[in-house]
Amino acid sequence: MREKELIIYRDFEDGGLLSDMVQLMESFKEREENRMVLYRCIHRLLEMAGHHGFYGNLWHCYLTNLLVNNENSYSKACEIRGEVAGTINQAALHDIAVFKEWFDYDFTEWMDKWKAPELGFALHYDGCEQGSKVYNTRICKRICDLAVRLAQSRSPEEMKAILTEFYKEYGVGKFGLHKAFRIVHDDSGVNIVPILKIAHVHLDDLVGYEIPKQKLIENTEAFVEGRKANNCLLFGDAGTGKSSSIKAIANAYYDRGLRIIEVYKHQFKDLNDVIAQVKNRNYKFIIYMDDLSFEEFEIEYKYLKAVIEGGLEKKPENVLIYATSNRRHLIKETFADKEGRRDQLHSSDTVQEKLSLVSRFGVTIFFCAPDKRQFQEIVSTLAERSGIGMPKEELLLEANKWELSHGGLSGRTAQQFIDYLLGKGGGWNENICSN
């Protein structure tokens, strides 16, 4: 069978449908069993459309999805960097010529001879508005658009150039198509899985905090550009935008090859496995730890210390660790640590053990709670952006009432107040606190 001749593009995750379709192409006969295989293929293409959110020519979308997700020696070499030199190009061109045959195949005879007009459902699929379970809307459209371009290519060389440009611009596989990831530890081991919906937060959305944001941008810019950069700790009061800042840089630097992997405290023992899976890729990875802190009895920080700095194996150049915390020193300290306990001969060692973790973050950025004036500026800016037309004096008066019973002065409290107003649907003159 033709797919057996592929050299680089092999071992597809969903290759069963490809095998059935190619078998039908190569043994086209008016036999009942082939007709049944055809309807099974139609079913799978339509199911794929519902699951992935694809539309248009589903056969072309399926082939394109195989190409953009197949992590092989050629596609991984081209991600972010573009076309590479060497014999690998000839092997890739051989495989793409095979794919070109599949893209160009005319199914008209199938529909006529097998009396199967239903195949047209898959070749001209009008997608509904249901969301994809695999990709977000942006990625789904990107793959469907690429399918059209590949189908319109006039030669295998042109098709290869289009695909290679896609690898350069977006990458390949899950790391190429997605911005953010989480860790799942199951029977097969440690897996990095995409987060399909990440908040569309931008740095300009965060009102104020210009100095902290600039320090974060400078460090991230250096990292993305391949210059020396530091692990980064964002600490300070709750609700001041630390986590939102991390989400914002994930959105801002995605097109330049930055990816975020979220890791929770109980997963620190898996960090070495995570790093092993990403260290040879052309992307830059930030391992992100939100709300990081440790109680006295928690020892997971020892795994983190070894990974950041202290283990025999050097941390890869394409990996940094960013963390947010309400605590400056991360690990809970007591007065006993400072004064020395009677049952400890070297109490200072305990203090140094606890402080040694934060010292491994080369950049620390403080996010403090706003004062009353800054809080009112945040509220006014957010209200203007949201189109809230309440008179300013009334707006700030109600905002002050809100913060007294909803968490105090913070950017988060301001946003919650604005969301509350938006939820009221325009009744700005009502007494907000009367309910």
C-alpha cells in the first residue's frame, strides 16, 4: 500500500482512516465490502469534523492534520527555524509527493459507481458552530486554511514549501499549535497535554504596575531572543495581577516560539521528565508555578531546588521557571527559626535551607496592593474600557463600598466590581450595595 512507502511521515496517531482510504484507492472495485468500508470512512470523517471542528473538504483537513501533527526529523528541524539543508529535504519531498497524490485524488468515480452521493457530505462539509474538543477556534481555522492551500498547490515542491513555511511560523505537533500546557501523570508516564482555552489577557489590560511589567518583559525578551535570562519570581499581595501577567506573556510571545507549561506543587517530582521531553525542541519553555508556597512539613521544594540549580545535569537553555507567590521567601518561617530551637545545634542551617529556594530565582518582581487613589484609577480605566457610562463620582463611591466588603484594594477587586456592574445590564443609577 502507498502509505507503506512513506519514509519520514510515519506512525500517525490516527492512521487507521488513512489505511482504509488508501486501500480503497488502490483496489477500486464494485464490491459490497468496499462499499461498506467507504461508508465507515465517511462516518469517521464526519465524526472527526465534530470532534476537531473542521469544515470544508474533510479528507483534505484530515491529511493536513496528519502533516501538522507528525513530529519527525524534518518537521522538528523546521519548526521556528524554517527550511534546513541536507538530504532530509529529499526524503521529505518523497513523502509529500505521496500526500500530493492523495490530495489530488478524484472521488467522482466512487460516488457514481458505488452510488454513494453521501461521500459529498465529507467533501463539502458545512461546519456547525460547536466548539472543537481538540483545538481552539484559531487553530482549527488555521488548519482548515492550510488544507485549502495544500490542495491548491501545483506540485510537490510547492506543497512542501507551503508546509515548511507553516512549520516555521507555527511549529509542529502540540507544541506548535498550542500556547499553554499542563502535566498529566497516568499509566503511560508523564504527559504534557495542551490547555485548550487560555484567557486572552494582554499586558496592556493590566492597569498600572508599569515597572513590574517592564522587568518581566525585559527578562522574557532576553529569553525569547536567545540571550541570558533568569528564573523569575513574581510575589506580592493577592489580586495584584501576578498570574495575569504570566498569561499575558504567553499570549504576547507565542508567535516567537514561547510556550508555557503549568506545573503544580505535587508534580515537582516529574520535573526532570518534563524537561527531558522539551529540551531538544526549538521552542522556549517557561515552566509556570502559580501561587507557590510551602508549609514547614512540605518537602516538595527540594525537588524544585535541584531542578533549578544544584543537580548534576545542567538545566537546558530553552527552559526557564516562572513562579507567582504571596510570600517573598516561599517557605513558611517561624520566630523559632530565627531565635534557634534548643533541640537544634545549628539553627541557622534551618534558616538557610528555607531561604536557598528563593535565591535560585535571579529576578524577583514585587506586585504591591494599590492605594486608594490607584484603586480608583484602575476602576475608572476598566469602566471606560467596558463602556460603563455611570457618572465618575457615583462610580468611585460605589467602588469604595464594594471593596470594603469584597476583598479590599486590589486589581482583582476592581475587575470583580466592573463585572458586577456589567452583569446588572445598565442599571447604573441603582444602589449597588442595597441587594
